[in-house]
Amino acid sequence: MKISMFYGKNIISRSGMNGYVICVYAEGLKLCSLVCADENEKKFEVDFKNLTVTKGKLIFKESKPQICGQPLRLGKPVFDYEGNYLGKLTDLSFEKDELTFAHVGKCKFSVNDIVLGDAVIVKNSARILKSNVKKNGRVIIKRGTPLTPDIILKAQKQGEYVQTNLKTI
């Protein structure tokens, strides 16, 4: 799932309290809480552990959560470790309550390879293709693409696994 699906989404408690999501908070790589507002624009917090997503609806169990961590903001500028601009942070993916990938346009980076702050920095440990991967004169993977398990599988199916790995050095 992606965190962008939360922003602006209606949320309802089991007791009938409802509102919409304003912000998603994470502590480290774990999603911890949501900040919401009701119809009178009064803010309230929802602990991520008490949230259930069913058929696209957000349902929560009321409790007294405390906001922890940092707000996750989309649209931040993204730079590689050399300072080259890569684009804007368009989304963050998560599984259960753990962040997994950062999306920058059509590129996808593991959250272990980035640093989130006022801007997003892609660490030098991230394996990014330094030149195009070609087969029979045709480009199959473009320069600047991060090497994710999906890309490695694509290269392996095309018979260009070694070339792909070497072009990240």
C-alpha cells in the first residue's frame, strides 16, 4: 500500500466519530499515528495499531494516542549522494506498518537506501545504473534506474544480469 491513499481519506471510529486524515507520522521506518480532523476542523490522533483498512474504508478503535515520530511529507526534493537532483518524492510504500519503498516519479528506492529530512538523500550504497543496459542495440533498462529486485529479475529474464550488476559500479 502507499501512504498517499491516506491523505484526505474519510476515517470513522467504531463508536461513530468520523473525520478525514490530515497527516501520517512515522518513527524511524514504522508508521505510528495519523492526525485527523472532524467536520468542525477539530484535530484528533489515531494510533496506527488501532487502524483497520477494509474495502477502502479506514476504521479505528478510539484510544488516547500520542503523536510520535516525524510527519511524512510528499513532494520533497530528492538528491543522490553527489547532489544531483532526481525529482520529487511522489509516494512511500509500506507493508503492515513498515515503510518499504520511496517513489520518485517512476523510480523506486528502498527506504534503507534513503535519508528523509527536509530533502531526501539517496545514499551512495544505493545501486543505481550509471549507464543504459542494452541488448541487441536496444535499451532495456535506462540509466539512473535504481537496482531493485524487480529490475534484477527483468535483467535476468533478458539475459543481461551480469551487465546490469556491472553498470552500477
